[in-house]
Amino acid sequence: MVLSGLIPILATPFTDEGELDLPSLRRLTEWQLASGADGVAVFGMASEGFALTTGDRARILAEVRAVAGPAPVVAGVGSTSTASALEQAVAARDGGADALMVLPPYLVKPTGGQLVDFYGEIAARTGVDVMVQDAPGATGVSMPEPLIVELSKLDGVTSVKVEAPPTAPKVAAVVAGVADGFAVFGGQNALFCLEEYALGAVGTMPACEFTDLLAPVLADWAAGRTGEARAGHARLLPLIRSGMQPGLAWAVHKEVLVRRGLIASAAVRSPARPLDAASRALLEHVMADLW
């Protein structure tokens, strides 16, 4: 499966008591696809993947897979060793994921050679397309462009999500080095998605609360209406920035989703934290300008 386009990272809805809210997850997934998403992703940074149990992951993937139908479902893998990452990856494959978005091991920082071995083994042992997630801000693991090019040559490694700022120049450098058909995505909540597209990216993977507003922006860009695309994206920047705040990003995503009637509760799991009153008031101003 060749991935491209807008693939939002789904938030994981919880009840006020912190349990999985599967009806909200179903509603959220249906809305993504109705709003112009080309696929969906689970267990990413914006999903609070760090706070999900093995059982949670199985139930979430089963629900999203059932709703998504033919649309691609990308499952994040974010463990801290080859053995534990393989366990997550195999479970995601068996649960119906079409591709795996794989963070590097990050507690013990791997060498470049170890990363080649790591991604090669994940791809070989699962038989599912692997996306390299280049996210040094979260992992502390640097992946220079030549290393990503080397990883792109591994059988089964078919894409990369570039989240190492400045993202647009790195997208350009990676695109210049990889073979045709290797998909380069942007992340960072679509902050520089138009610049990334201009330099060769084929998709973006932001949080999921503004899919219906971002999809028309990307459609304008694809149609050559660059002025309209830039204006539309500029209108989203206050919300995009709000959803990038360390510690608060997950609560921001969920407050917006509750406001839009897509999930029932803005509850997050520790160590994510809810918005304080001042932050919520500021977010209300941002939302009022959009809806």
C-alpha cells in the first residue's frame, strides 16, 4: 500500500474515569473519513500512545479497523527495544494495520548501524510496510538525512515521517536522496505542511481535530490555488500552535474535539495534564475564530 495525503493521528477518547470510550472513537474515526482524510493513524504522539496498555491497543485498533473499511490504518510502534517493538508491531499487523509508524528505540540511544538493524528486522519479521518516524524532539534520537536514505533501501521500509525541525529543508534533502516511490511525510501538526509539500512531501500527519479545515487547504494546494491554500493554512496557525504545547497538547486536542461534539470527554491520562482555566480561556478565543 502506497501511503499519501492527509492521515490524521487519532486522539484516544477516554471517559471522565479514564477508561476507553469506544463510541467516541468510532464517531471520531467516521468523521475523519467524512471530512477528507485519506487514512487514519492510531498510537501516535497525539494518541497518548505512551499511556495505552496492550489491551487498550488491541481494542482501539479493532474499532478503528472496523470503521475505516478500505481506508489505510497506520499503527504507531513506540517501544524501547527491538524485542518489545516487535511485540507491538506483530500485534498491530495481526490486528489489521496496513502500515507501521515506528519510532526508534530511545531510552538507550542507538547507533546508526543499530537503527538499520532495528528497522530491517521490524520490516522483515512483520511483512507490513514500515514508516520511519524521525522525531528527535520526542526521542532524542537524531537521524541525519544520509541515514534515512540508507533506511529507505531496506526491504519493507517504504516511508518516513519527518518531524526534525526545520522540517521543510530536511524533507527536501530526503526527497533528493531516496528512490522514486519512497513516501516522505511531514508531521509537527502540519505547522509547515505547505512548505513540505512544495519541497516534495506527499502527505502530512497532524492531530485530528481540524481535518475538515485542513483537507480543503491541501486540495487548494494540489489544484494550484496556492494563494487560497496559504490563506487557509494561515487561519489555522493559532490552533496548530496551541496543539504543539509540551504537556498540554493532548488536552488541547481533546478540548477542541469535545467543543465540536466529536468526543464526550477531554480527559487525559497522566503524565499528560488537563488544561488550567487560563489556558482553556485562551483556547476558547482560538476556537471562536474558527467555529
